[in-house]
Amino acid sequence: MTPGNDALRARDLAVLWHPTTQMKDHEWLPLLPVKRGEGVWLEDFEGGRYIDAISSWWVNLFGHANPHISEAVARQARELEHVILAGVTHEGAVRLAEKLVEITPKGLDRVFYADSGSGAVEIALKMSFHYWLNQGETGRRRFVTLTHSYHGETLGTLAVGDAGLFKEAYEPLLMESLFAPSPDCTGLDPADWDAHAAVKLEELEAVLAAHAGEVCAVIIEPLVQCAGGMRMHPPSWLKGLRDACDRHGVHLIADEIAVGFGRTGSMFACDQAGITPDFMCLSKGLTGGYLPMSAVMATEAVYQAFYDEYTSLRGFLHSHSYTGNALACAAALATLELFEAEDWHARNRRTAALMREAVAGLEDHPHVGDIRQTGMILAMEMVADREPMTPWDWRERRGIRVYEHALANGVLLRPIGNVVYFLPPYVIGESEIAQMAEVAAAGIDRACRPS
Ligand SMILES: *Cc1c(COP(=O)(O)O)cnc(C)c1O
């Protein structure tokens, strides 16, 4: 017997504790029970269908139950599911590492696997700190990060993030980061982004200058600070930042966990600035949204700083149980094959333009303060007032009203506070874009009425 939606909801609430959720909300906000997925669509237990407009939180690239990736994972499962990666190797881990070295910016020649985005960021932070230690630089123990940044929710990654409510309670447990202002261009005309970013870069450089000799690395989300509210900046800022890190002698960690694999219009966001960071963190889209996996790309110079006799204690002694999981490697390799089979960047440029046209009607909406876009990420910010841009009080939770309206009309949106955004699987089609935009526009209009 197939359970209906309500039956599964009740069983869920009796045993599960959901991520990033005040569980009491589910007294009035129903869970969405998903039975199956296909392409951009999710289907519940009673035939209800929903467009996954957020790629199941930014992980899915080529649709749910993608035949090519599913087949690759099934084939791999029949041969080898997992094997320890310490002292052992397997073909998938090697082939994927070779591929990643090939497609990431020139100079990132070493791959360290982990199993989540947070895990990858923790590794990059530890590697950077330990690199300097191995150079005899014991005074370097701080990281420079940006306002509005997000790098995960473990203690180390929370410490280098500006995750507001998600961080507040844990402050007493966290190492202290140095904060520089985000180059966030919200509310600005794209023609003014470069000038704005240049000013913010000077402020970041002042932080580096004030803390000379103390800083291990600057950590950033290139082009789009996603969880912080889809805040965008131009490639010129990245270029300037790479240069600043070189001049001040600190590492640059590019967290491409959300923006990597084509999301911003190029394979990696750093490609648009033509820069190579010292570390690049990858996850989310890496396996096409199939399996938890992450990777830290590092330069040969970093790798060599750890390469020595065991007893020198310079090695990087870090591991996770599922490091280099064979099923995840198979999913990632199949995902990269899809990139090679078709020019998805060209297709995404068309899709991105269609998404932008589809929300043009919101440009004059009295409660839409900004519409911004970088590649396949389009964000619309709901405001109490446009001139000057005044945010809604977060306690009013206007975003949830959009979420409820969208779900009732066949679209899974999940606004970040007052920012409604599209970040769909690349396989989304024209009519699906039209439905997604129409539902979002109506949802925004409803959510912004007086409460
Ligand atoms: C999602 C995300 C992370 C954390 O990844 P998890 O797999 O959720 O631990 C880190 N950085 C960025 C930029 C992200 O978007």
C-alpha cells in the first residue's frame, strides 16, 4: 500500500529532526513528501508535481533521476561500493582527480577528497594554517573573511562565516575571524559594480595591511555569496583580490561549493577572472546532486610543503571515513561526461536570459527592490520600501509566504529571508521557466501585501 502525503508526514514528525528548521513550524507548515523525481520535477505521493526551482538546495545540475548518472552509479555499485582510501586506491578516485586537475584553473594540481562542503572548507583552513606552520611561520593563525559570507555550519566553518542567526548561539565556541566588507552590489546598476567593488577591495587590503604576518588566508565565495542572500560582485574584484593576496603574502581560498560546475556561466567562477586560488573547495554540483562528496584542490607548492619524512610531523594527517567513495566518484565522472556531451554553458546562457525576461514584469513592483543575476542564479529582493531600499523586518517572515504560495502552485522555492531566487537544474525548459516565474511573481505580490 502506498502511503498518502499525510501518512508519511505524521510518521516523519514522530521520528525526524530536519535540517535548518524550527520543528515547531511544522505544526502549521506541512512537509512536502517526495516520492520520485524526474528532470526538474518532484512528485509527491498523491500525484502532485513541483518544479525544483532551487536544485534541491543547489546540488542538482542535470535533473533528478538522470538516466546517465543513475546508470553509472548502478554499474559502480555492482563492482565496488566503497573502499578505504588510506593506503588504497581505485580507478574512479584517480580518474576523477585527473579530470578535476584538468578542468579547474591551471595550477591546482592536487586533489584531497572529503564528504561534505563543510568538510572541504575545514580542510582548506587546516591546510593553509599548517602550510605556514611548516614554513616556520607560527604567528599566522587568523583568517580574513567577508560580511554576508557562508562556508558551512561546523564550528570551524561557522567561525569564518557571517551566518547571523545560524552562528549567534555558538559564538563562544568559535575562533575569531577578521572581517572585511563584502563587495555586495545589491541595489546597484551593473554599470557601477566595478567601481563599487574597487572601493571594497581597498577596505579588504587595509585589513591585510593591519594584520601583516598574522593572516593565513582570505576565504571567499567567488562572484555570488549564495547563502548570505545571493549577493553578487564582478570578476574585477576577484582579479584584484588575487593580486592583493599575492602582494600581502597570504593564501586565497575560493569556496566554489555553490558556484562551481557552471552555475555562474563558466565552469568555475574563478575562470571569469582568470585567476587561480591557492585552494578551491568543491562539493554540491560535483556529483550532479547524487551523493555527498567534496574535494579540495590545492597547488603543488602547498602539497610540497607537507611532503617530508613521517617523523618531521609535517604531513597532513586528516581523514573522513567516506573519503573518495567509489559511488560518489562514479556519479561525479558521469556528471562531467554530461558537460562534455553538450555545450551546457551555451544552453545556460539562453536559459538565464529566458529567466530574466520572465521576471521583467517585477521591475516596477513597489516591493521588489532589486533583481540581480549571475549566470543561472537570479535573485529578487522583497523590500518594505524601494526608495530608499528598506528591508522587511525578518520577524515578519515574508519569504515563507512565497514558499507556501509556490508550493500550492507546483513550484518548490525556498527564499533566503526576503530574497526569492531561482537556481534551477540546467535541464529546465521554456514552459517550466514560465511557470516558475509566474508563480514567483504572484507569490511575491501576495507576500508583500499588508499583514
Ligand atoms: C553549502 C555550502 C557550504 C557547506 O556545504 P555542506 O555540504 O552543506 O556542508 C559551504 N560553502 C558554501 C559556499 C556553500 O554554499
